Amino acid sequence: MSGAFHDQVVIVTGASGGIGEQIALQLAAQGARLALAARRAEELNRVSRLCVEAGGATIIVPTDVGDAASCQDLVARTVAQYGRVDMLVNNAGLGMWSRAEDVSDLTVFERVMRVNYLGAVYCTLAALPYLRATKGRILCISSLAGRTGVPLRSGYSASKHAMAGFFDSLRIELSGSGVSVTLSDPGFVGTGAQGRNLSATGQPLGHVPIDMAAAMAPAECARQSIAAAAGRKRELVMTARAKIGLWLKLIAPGFVDGMAAKATATGK
């Protein structure tokens, strides 16, 4: 086994499926030692078995990242098992899908912010003393929705904007420490989790609201994200179209609003 993460101790949140599962599997193939975190213990067990088969070592830590004490326990159990932390992957996420004015359960906004933003903050601050000791890495799976507004996803987009602001600021604070901060900004990824997006009533949608045929595969999102973290890049925008869109936002923001509306309607 070879790679930047051979024998590295890595915490992966949201590891029970989708992008997090693929990150865990690809790191396991490099011989990483993993702490797999999510709320669904049965799915963590499944991913753990696959990671061991791929060549990694694992511990399972059922975790609610929206609870600061749970995040502290995740880090403490990782250090107790492995003795250190070399990388934290902030991947746990919760989506929403509704026009803002239609939201009848206003806790939707709080719940999305608590998982996507505060969960990443809680895990990072718990792990930071150990990451400083190893001159480690922080990888955050954010979203293009953290760089531009997206209709029907106002709460999700706001949480990812908050995430980007926090980690861009933290990167400056960590200058000279040896700890790198990488923000990965994919567009639509075909995880199948879109059906769990919160609706206007606060309940899961129960269906995938758009055609995901053109969406990026989770394995490819994971591959690019891991490579960016290995190279200690500050940010990863995954497609040429997205890069052009972010550039156009500076000079033609209305055009980019239209791009976002079309993408939300079509998945492209």
C-alpha cells in the first residue's frame, strides 16, 4: 500500500454513506487508520467491514456532530485508540429543498446550520490541538452552494457560506502552524441522500427532487477531495464550468443566478 495517507490517522464524519463512505474506502486502500463517525451505527459497521477488506484499520464512533460533547468524544476515542490525529474530514451534512417563504417549520434552518456549520466547527476545535501536534490536515466537504446562492436551498447554502467563512478565517489563524485547511466545493453529487433533504415542513422529502443522471459520482468527488487534501490545497472547485461560473459572478452576477436556477431545476 502507498499514498500520502498510509498509516495516517483520519477522522471521517458522515462516513455511513455517499461521499464520506467513498473517502473512507479510498483512504483505507492507502492503509489509513480510520475513525468512522455518523449517527447510523449499522451503516458504519457496513462501511467498516469494507474498509478493513480494502486494507485499512477502523474504529466506529456513533456521533451526532450537532452536539459539541459528541464531537469531543469522537476525538477523544480516536486519540485513545490511535494516539494521534493526522487529518479531520468534515463531511457530515444535511440538506434542505424548499422555497424559503414556504418553510413552515423554522427549525429547518437551525437544524441544517447545526450539522453543516456548527458540526464542522465543533469537530475541528476538538481535534485542533492534536492536528497542531502532527502538522495535520483539515478537509471540509463544502459545496458550490457555499460560494453562490442556490434557489430552493437557502438554508443549506447559508450553512455552507458560514462554513467557508469560518475555515477561510481559520486558515489565516493557522498560518505557520503546519496545519492545512482544504475546502472542497462539489456541485451535485449522486449520493442518493437528496431524498433525506428537509422539506418545508421539516420532514425528509422522501424522494430525489431532480434528475441526478448528470451528477458527479461520489467516488470521483472523494478522489479529487483526497488529492486536494494530500497536496494541501486551499480550495478545490471540481469542474471547469463551476470555475467559470465563479469568475462570471464577479462581472455578471445575474447571469450566474440564472445558471444556479437552471442547475437546481435540471441537475445540470
